[in-house]
Amino acid sequence: MSDSLTRAAFLQKTSLASAALLLSSIELFAKEEEKIIRVAIIGCGSVSNRYIVHLQSSPLVKIVSLCDIKQDRAEAQNKKYNIGASTYNHIDALLKGNAFDLMLTLTDMQMHGALNKIALGAGKNVWSEKPLANTYAEGKALVDYAKLKGVRIWGAPAVVTSPQFEFMSKTIQAGKLGKLASAHGQYGHTGPTWSSFFYEPLGGSMPDLGVYNMATLTGLLGPAKSVMAMTSIVNKEREIDEKGIVQVKEEDNAHILLEHDNGVISHIMCGFNYFDPFGHEAKNQTLHSIQIFGDKGNMRLIGYDWEPKNVVLDNSWTEPPQVHQTDDGGYQWQEGATRIAGALSKNIEPRINVLHSLHVLEIIEAARKSSKEGMKVKLVSSFPFPMV
Ligand SMILES: NC(=O)c1ccc[n+]([C@@H]2O[C@H](COP(=O)([O-])OP(=O)(O)OC[C@H]3O[C@@H](n4cnc5c(N)ncnc54)[C@H](O)[C@@H]3O)[C@@H](O)[C@H]2O)c1
């Protein structure tokens, strides 16, 4: 039903008073259409603290279940945030328990693909922390499986929903930078200490950190056609809280070159050995982390793409660079799942696109292959572009 058609037709025939009555009933109808989305969270570690608070800020979300193989963590979060959910220690129990609409996968990265598959198989929609699977083939199979099951899957990060991303995309699309040539993104800190999976096979700094820049730069410049990369392990050992020394088995340092259409080349560097006093808690960063160059202008994103502050646009020979988009519009990096719940509730298509997440996953895998074999790797995946 279209509000505007109904209003127009009605206003022609009735008094303003009864129109007001009808309008309020239409609004009620619209609100009734917004279904409450029942959310189950699997993985109740560090990042769940950020997700839970954000989800609780939405009237469209009800967290009904919490699951962790360490069930005491699920119970502790239930209590800490006064959620009133049921708690479980295994995905099978979670699926047999309270009914829900959307599962949030917030576990160790290596578990995402398997858990997402089980949830899709049970007819659940999924929001997955990055990466949504460990390989491109596994991720593509998940997307196909979701279609077969009549449900949806989406993956973090949510960088494309920030107003700064939107500003940069529109500026590029309006031709204000002229012909694009080059871009750079960087993100690093000195590495997580709370869990060892970051350093185990299929962990690494690319799926944990580089993934943000990959999503931003492909989102702004378009899908990449090929990848060349060098990755390394700088620190062979790490000390992990409550675990002690572990061996580092996946890259903690990576440089990735992406070839986009029309000769555009971008570069990303990410790692777990980058001294940056604002690295993980990024609020006060005043330097840029993303830059884009064209032949008529350049742009710098101040802050991080996941925690942006503003955008500096320099496209005049005579005027100083201008600061744009200082308003964050309420954007928070942990908002992805809340946005997806909202989209499910209102039956609208979100900007976050799983084909984009899959493309980023293919880039990560290709970068590892390129580094190992010393060669350029062609990509097969793509996504609808421009995103804004
Ligand atoms: N911590 C952050 O600030 C942050 C920020 C953005 C994204 N992420 C992403 O979030 C994910 C989780 O990271 P984290 O830092 O919260 O890790 P974490 O180690 O703090 O939490 C992971 C939790 O998952 C649980 N778990 C593991 N396997 C499970 C299984 N099979 N079933 C149920 N529970 C299981 C663990 O017991 C643990 O409690 C990762 O993909 C990470 O890249 C983390």
C-alpha cells in the first residue's frame, strides 16, 4: 500500500479532520508493518559488548538468545546488559531453543563459515562478523545456500553506511576529483591480546583489519580486477591473556595492491605491529587513514573508515582544502547488525551487500596466494557499483 496515493485520493474527498484521523491510522499501519526482529547472538566475547548495546538502542530488535561454547560468557552478558535472553553453549541447542529471525555470528573468525552454514540450513537469516567464511568458495556457497533456503546472509564491516563514505562516493561520482588514479588505505595497531585466533591459520591482519580498507576502497573505486600482495609475519610469538605465548601462523603485516577499472590502482597496508596510540580505540585520531587522488582533486578521510571524523577535499589551485562531513549522523561501526535487523523489519534492501563482502573475501584469499607465489592474481567476483 502506498501512503502517498492513499493520502492524495482521500484528501480529495474528505474533510481535513477525518483526513487527520486516517493519516494517523496509516502511520499506525506502517508501524504495525515493522515487525520486531528476534536476534540470537553466537559468540559472547569482546565485540559482543559493542553489539549488544547498539542492538538494545533499536525498538525493532529483541535479543532472545545468547550462545557461547563458554556458556558462562553468555550468562555474564545476559546479566551485565539485563537482556532476559535464554543462554546456550552450542549452536544445535541454540537452534532448538527460542525461535529467532536473525543470528549474529561473533565467534572466532575460523568458525564463521561453519556456523553460518548451520544457521542458514535451519532457515535463519545471518549477520556475520568478518569474514563471513574462510575462503571465497565457502562464502559463495553460503550465499547460494541462503538463496536456496529463502533466507539472507550479510557480512561486516559496515563502513559503507557512514556519512563520510557516502560523501566521498558522491564526490567521486560527481567527477569532483577528475579522472581517478590512485588511492591508499591503512589500518593497524599492536594486535589483540585477548584471543589467540587472530594469530592462528585463517586469522591474520587482513580479515581482522585490512578488511575495512578493502571494503572502503572497493566501495569507492569499484570492484578490483586483480591483486598483488606481499605479506609477512614480523612477530613470531605473541603473549595472549590467560593463555601465554602462542606461535603466530598467519600474516601480521600485509601490503596489497588492487587493480580497478580504468587504470585506477589502490594500495592497502595493515598489520598487528603498527604503533598507533589511537589504533583500537580510535576516537581521537586526527590524521587521515584513507586518501584518494584524481587529476582534479584529492580527498582524505580523517580518522579511520570504521570511525570516521570528517573528509578533507582539496580540489582548487587557489582555495585552501575544505573540511566536509563533520557530522557522523549517528553512525557507529558496530551498527551493521542493527541496520540489517531494521531492513528485515521494514522489508527494505540495505546498502550493505553480501556480494561486496564476498569480493573482499576473494581479495584476502588472492592476496595470500599472490604473496606466496609471487604473482598477480585475477579476481572473478564483483558487486553492484556505485554503492551510493
Ligand atoms: N573485539 C573487537 O573489538 C572486534 C571489533 C570488530 C570486529 N570483531 C570481530 O568479531 C569476531 C569476534 O571477535 P572478539 O574480539 O569478540 O573475539 P573473542 O575471542 O573475544 O570472542 C569470541 C567468542 O566466541 C566464542 N566461540 C568460539 N567458537 C564458538 C562456537 N563454535 N560456538 C559458540 N561460541 C564460540 C568464544 O568462546 C568467545 O567467547 C571476530 O571475527 C573479530 O574479527 C571484533
